[in-house]
Amino acid sequence: MSLNRTAREKLVRALAVSVIEHADELTSLDQAIGDGDHGLNMKRGFEAVLATLPALADKSTPEMLKAIGMTLVMKVGGASGPLVGTFFMELGKALPEEPARADLVAATGKAIDAVKARGRSEAGQKTLLDVLVPVQAILAAGGDAAAIAAEATEAAERTTPMLATRGRASFLGERSIGHMDPGSRSASLLIGAAVVTLEF
Ligand code: ADP
Ligand code: MG
Ligand code: MG
């Protein structure tokens, strides 16, 4: 699981490209049940992350993840910046330098707990936790890259019929039903990019 410098740089680029290339899609999802800025928020954050390459990839994997998280917290307005940023920061804090799969399972669990605390939220409320939680369960159960990527996509799709009870979409009440949660979609894009690059 340990990443060399080339793999770290490749990972960062893949994460950034995954959301930047889908910014318009994320924006339309957020136009339906939010304020229409999710694509721009994520794009701004990951462009700022890309701007810190190549120095970012000189860091160890845990330090790199912490730095990505801090950049996202600082550069992304809206709810998603602090939440996605917290995920990366806590993942970096919890991972050892050369993580085994069990370390990744434990660290993603801690990072999800930190997101829950920050958002005062749980899975089932039509937020990015509805992707993070089931995907982490597949990871913990030993799923391979294909299983993890498939679950990320399906979990985002499963948010469509859900009623939002956290975040801006919750202001719409029943009208939040029938649209995919934008934060769940961006989380699924990031996870898809990560598993393709990490090849586990
Ligand atoms: P904002 O809603 O402030 O405009 P974004 O549009 O960038 O921020 O992000 C919205 C996404 O953030 C939602 O689709 C949802 O997945 C996530 N989100 C919002 N509030 C919470 C929360 N309290 N807990 C977890 N995720 C949340
Ligand atoms: Mg928004
Ligand atoms: Mg906003």
C-alpha cells in the first residue's frame, strides 16, 4: 500500500482531475437541491491543491493528505470544504507512513467519525456520508478496487430517492427527493479516482 513519490503525484492529479472535469455536473446537481456552487467549490479547492504540486508529493503520504485537507478547508467555501477537508486531514493524521490495508480501514473509519462530528450528521441524511460509510464498509470487508468503485457509484445513486435532513437540501424538505446529492457524487468521483490509482 505504500506510495512512492510518483504514485503520490499521480494520486493527487487523479483526485483533482476527477472533480474538475465533472464541475458542471456537480453544479447542476447542486442547482437542483442547493445553491449551485458545489462544482465551483470543489474545482477551486482542487485547483489550489494542484497548485501546491510538486512540493506536495515530496511529503510523506500522511503529511500530504493533511496538507490537502488544510488547503481544502481554507480554499473551499460552503459546507463541503470543511467536511471534505476534515476527511483528508484526519486520514493523514491516522495513517502510518507505510500503511497496510488494516491501517487504511482504521484510518478511514476515524476520518468518517471526524466528518460526522464536524457536520453533526450521520449516514441516512442524504449527504456525502451516504457514500463514505458504505464504501468504508466494503473496504473493511476486503472488497477489491472494482467492488469499492462500484459501491461508490451505486451509493451516490442511492441518495436520489432520499429525503435530505442535513445541509442546504434539507431546507427543501420533500422537494429534495428525486435528485442525487451533489456531495455524494463528488465523494464517489474522488473514491473512483483513488482506487484506480492505488490499484488495491
Ligand atoms: P453549500 O451547501 O454550503 O453550498 P456545497 O454545495 O459545496 O456547500 O456542498 C454541499 C454538500 O455538502 C451536500 O451535497 C452534502 O453532501 C454535504 N453536506 C452539507 N451539509 C452537511 C453535513 N452537515 N454533514 C455532512 N455533509 C454535509
Ligand atoms: Mg452548494
Ligand atoms: Mg454554497
